[in-house]
Amino acid sequence: MIPAPDFAAWLRGASSTFVTTLAGLAFETIPFLLMGTLLSAVIQSFVPDRSLRRLFPRNRYLSILVALVAGAFVPICECGTVPLARRLRQKGLPLSTSVAFLVAAPLANPMTVISTYVAFKGTGYPVFALRLGFGLAAAFVIAIAVELVSRNRPRIDITGPTRRLTRLEAPAFPAAPRLPASLAKPRASLGSRLASRVAETFEHASYDFLDTARYLIAGITLAAFARALVPSGAILRSLGQPLAATGTGLASAYILSLCSSADAFVARSLFAPDSYHAVLAFLVLGPMIDLKNTVLISRFVRPGLLAAFVVLALLVVGAMALVASPLLEAL
């Protein structure tokens, strides 16, 4: 006779996993979201639109390549890149350029590369190089697809229809008529202008952080529930075939919603050395899109566009993980 499962023991284990995962995700992601909103506010207050657009070529395909490279100079994970990508779009850059930065920055930043190298050191596989190479290639393909789809359509507003203006952005009164030069106030000093910009920066940062943090908290709560409910044995049983292993890596990356600066250690403990297909799928997809970021990005992106982006990322990363099979066997 098969013994009945101990529901109380399962509930205790699931509750412990939920609380541990929720606390861990909160400590991992909230500081990076704060960094991202602060950098976004600095760009908004100190970098003129025209100056920012000059950093990116007029050719949209070259602009995508510049955005891919720019990710290497932004040492924050995927939560912090969301407000930055949103700000780039608001500054007038193409949607494809913003998407390229959004998906490439968490993969190309130095912390991710170093942590992946350390996690897989001694395994005999250059996982950090494969992750960076396949990740940038996937980001380029996704950005090109977005460019081709959005090129001949009306401007897609990724800020969403519910975006509210901050006090700094909302005009309280009609524009006053320009006074004669003899009656105009003297120009403010450099110190007062700098103080005004700094105050504006912190107001933008506080608004963006409070506005997006609630969606991030909802996302990590869903991720913690999912992680508590998925049995760990199901992961190990699916690593025998490349297709199943790739699907397991994709699903695990999306559900677990780990920070890109620490997910390499989890990938090694879950999948290596049983399946490097799952390792690559997990390490490439996770920084691009996961459950918590889906909820976070939904604050700024229309549901149809967001769903298309998630499906596109899953297809591109899954295909690249399968293509890597001969390469991994040759190493």
C-alpha cells in the first residue's frame, strides 16, 4: 500500500522555500532597481535629448550594435536596466535600440561575466564565453526582429497609456509671456543650477522607484510561489534529452527569477554536468526576461507587445541552446 503524502510536511517545506526565496529575491533585486532608477534620473536631468541621441548612430542597425556594447559599461542586473531602457525610449531612441540594451546589459555587464567564470571554473567548458557570445547574438536577433516589426508602424509607446506625469513634468500654469531683457531676472548661478538639477534628479528617482517597486514586489512574490510549488525532482528527470533539457532550462530561468550576478552558481548546482543545454538556456534567458521582470515591464509595455517579446525571447534562446549542442560536444 502506497503511504499517503504528508501534507503538513509538504506545507512546511513549501512555506520555508517561499519565505527564503522571497527574502533572497528582495535583497538581490531591490538595490539594483534603486541603482537603475537613480541612473535613469541622472540621464533625465543632466543629459539633453539631443546629446544622448548623438551617442547612437542614425542607422538603426548600427544603433542596436552600440546598445549591445553599452551594456558592458552598466554594472547592474536586469531589474535596474528596465528603468534605463525606458528612459532611453523616452529620450527618442528607437524601440529596437532600447530593447537591445534591455536584454544585453544584464548579460554583458562585468559582474555577470566574472560570476559565471568563477561558478564554472574547472568544469572544462568556457561557459562564461558561451553565455556572453550566445547572449549577445540572441539580443541582436531579438532587437532586429523588433526593428523589422515596428519599422513601418506608428510609434510604439513603451511607457504605457497609464503613465502619470511627475510634479516636475506636469505644467501647473500656462506659459508666461517672455519679459523684455531689461525686466528679466538675472541668470541663476552655476551652483544654484546644479542644486536644482540634483533636486530634480532625486525627485525623478524617488517617483520612478516607488512607481515600479510595487510591480517588482508582485513579481518576486509570484516567483517565490512558483519556486515553492515546483518539485525539484521534476527538473532532474528532464535532463536526458537535449530538447527536454533546453525546455527545462528555459522554464527554470523564467520561474526562479534569479539575479544575473548570482544565477550561474544555481545553474551549475541544478544542471551541470548533466546537461549544458539546460545550463545555456538558463543562463541566457534569465537575464533577458523572467517572471518578476514580466510583471515589472508590464507597468510600461502593452500586454500584446510584452507577450510577443516573451515568446520571441523563448524561441530565440531555445533555438540557440539547441544549436550549441555540436559545439559543446566538440569541446
